[in-house]
Amino acid sequence: MDNKKFPTKAWYAAGWSHEINNELPLKRKILGSQIIFFRDLENKVVALDAMCPHRGADLGIGKVVNGNIQCPFHGWEFNGAGKCAAIPSQCPSKNIPNNAKVNSYHVVESQGIIWIWGEKTAPSDPNPPHYYFLEEDYGRGMRRVRDIPIFANAPFLSVVENAIDNTHPPFIHPGTLAGEPPRVADQVIRYDDDMRGYWGQLDPSDPIHDDVKGTEGMLGLSRRLLGVTRLDREKCYFRFDLGGVVYFYDRFVSGHEQVALFMVTPADDTQSWFFGEHVRSFAKNALVDYIIKKWVRQLNGEDVEHVELMLSSQQTYGIDKPVSVIADRPALAFRRVFFRNIPDEDELQAQGAADAKSVAKHDVEHEVIADSSSS
């Protein structure tokens, strides 16, 4: 952890609640560190470094005993704070060494998601992202369909940019999303005051967005069967939050709602974890759950497959001086937020400043294009 190539003062998704139990640990590489997760005697999720300080054994293949993680090599036990609680070979008259401990991490379980703080120090923000549409009492309950965690052999920036990009579906998802290649005349971006996230929307006043899209492929078939085909564009939006949360909120003219939620977490400099979930207010039954789960699995699989195929060879921050157009404003906004929150290191801050200038220049070019198109 404390990987200075990423915003460290942020909460990152580490997994789903149902993945963590009180019998066997879950091991996951996050921000360059191998970390184990398990539940203690109070059912609280804890996170520790995965290497035993005794002889370096992998605690990830150990087991949970009395709320502690037990090393598979010599049976040493470590509690939720990382302190060694038992050494089977140690005589009762001997004290456990003070340095017999492993690093522990700050984790919070909320709304079925396990969040981990990006630094070893106490969180400056005690609360991870919290979303109204995941509340059980919102709209008499939204139906949630989660995909399995996906390990992507591609850097964090590339995976997030793919998640927030709304122009690649006809080319990457011809069967699942289909539709004609979208034309993007304008997009509205509003940054949070603290520059840790932003809200975005395709300009609903532009007639280019009046056409109903997404009525082909698996998604289109499902929409037609369920009677939710036409979107209320003025109420649709997308959002990004640090560490790596992207979601698209759709509201239909029928009043029904759906949310596509994506959470991306760096495994290391060039690999990532991808968590996806679909939330809806309509057709709340097991059959539709099954259909959507199949659709979400295929959609997310296509995304990761193509990102790995096309972008896995890129470095942590992608290519130098990428060429951008109006449709890339969400990705540029993400980069602006990302680099603004990188730890204060000269080289990285310089890149962040350069990227901010790129966004500003792009906005100026956009205004010129808008003026010329209206004349």
C-alpha cells in the first residue's frame, strides 16, 4: 500500500461482502500489496499483510481460528490488529516478541461492498462512497445483480477510462449493447468542489440525443420485453468518484430506473481489479436476475478482454500525449481528478499539471467548435 503512483487518500473497492467469511481468508493484491481479508469473532472484516513475519509463509493459504488468521507453516496466529496472539511452539513462560506482527489496514463494510483505505495511516475521510440507489429502502428497494470480481491485465487508468467511455459499445459490444456508433455533440461536466469526483451528462438539449438508442442486441431485447425502451435524457447522468468508482444512472420515461455501477481498483502499476453491478427498479424477479447476470457477465468480460488485448502493454499512465476529441471529455475529466489527487511528488505533479492544461485547452477548443456549429 501507500503506492504513490495513485491517489492514496481514497477508499478503493476490495471485494463484495459475501466473499469474506470466518473460515478461510481471501487474498487480493491491492495497490501493490498482497492483502488478506477475513472476519473476526464479531463478524467484522479485517485486512492484514499476507506474509507471516516468522519465515515469510503465505497467510493467504492459512485458516481462521478463533477470529485470528493462523499461519499454515508453524501455526502462529495474528489478530485483527495484526499482532501475534499465539505461537504454538513458544513456552508459556516466554513472551511473544513485540515485532511478531503484520501490517493491518483500514477497512469498512458498507452496502455489501468492502472498502479499503489507500494508506496505512488513519483515513482522512472516515466514510467510503455511499450511494442512495443501493439503500434497501430506496424506491421500495432496488434489485441488485453483482458480477464476479475480474482481474484485468491492464493499468488502472485504462480500465477506468474504458468504464466511463460511452462511445466504444458498438465496436466492443456489438451483440450485448449494439446500436449505431454514437455522435457526441456536447457533454456537460461538473467537478465536485474538492476535486475528488465529478458529475457528467450528455447535453439533453441537443437534438442529436433525441433518438432512442440501445434497442438492439441482448440489451435491446431485454428492454423491449420489459417495456423500458425510452430514456428521459434530462434525468440521465454519469459520475466518477475516487478511488475508482464509475456509474451510469438511467431514468426511463416510464419512471423506472437502472444503474450500471463499476468499481476499479489498482492491483499494481499495470494490473487492476474490476467489480461490476447492475441495479434496477423494475422486473424484480429471479428470472430477470438470471438474464441480467448473464448479460452483465458477458458485457464486463468483453470490456476486460478487449482492454487487455489492446491496452495491456501500456505503462501506468497510458500513452504520451493522447489525441482527444469532444467525446473524450469524461476520460479527460477523470484524468484531471486522478492527477490532482496524486501524492505530492514533483514528477507526478508535473504530469498532473500538464494533464490539467490539456483539459483546459480541450475546453477552449470545444467552445470554438460549439460557436462555429451554431453560426
